[in-house]
Amino acid sequence: MKKLIALILFPFLMIPFAAKANDIFSVEIEALTLVMEQYKDDTESSLELDIEDKKPSYMALKQDECNATVEVTKKTGLEVVDTESFDVNVCLKEIYKVIN
């Protein structure tokens, strides 16, 4: 009987935590979305044909309520080809490329 009650109540205990996750990571999600939209436009405009397929991977780190850093890494298999960093202001919807 205790297992049945626990089975019924378990989903209701998890719902509030799942709803808060989007609020916690909203800055990172918005920053990734802005960079992906810009990065997609830049890659579609280039007419180069690559023999090896370069796949980008994205990582976002929150700085404060409006700012995040996004790193875009291009890889071919296990080899890292290129890494770019962007400072993103989500409140103003501005993207600044970090030059190393």
C-alpha cells in the first residue's frame, strides 16, 4: 500500500522542480539561441565545400542575470578545428565576439 501511494505521489513531487529548471537556465538558453541563429546565418552564407564535415558544439556559462559567455567549438570527429567565444547580453540581445 505504501508503494502504491508513493507511486501516485512521485510525479506530483517532481513537477515543481521541472518548472523551475527553465527559470534557472533561461539566460544560458537565450544566449545559446541568439548565437546559434547568428552562427547558422554565417555558415549558410559561405560557399566553401569542405571534404570533412565540421560540426559545431555549443557551451554557455552564465555571468549574471543579463550576460553569458558562449563557446562554439568546431570538430571533425575527435579533432578540434576551431574555437570561438562570444559575450552575449540577453537583455539587449547583443552578441560580442571575443578575440583571443
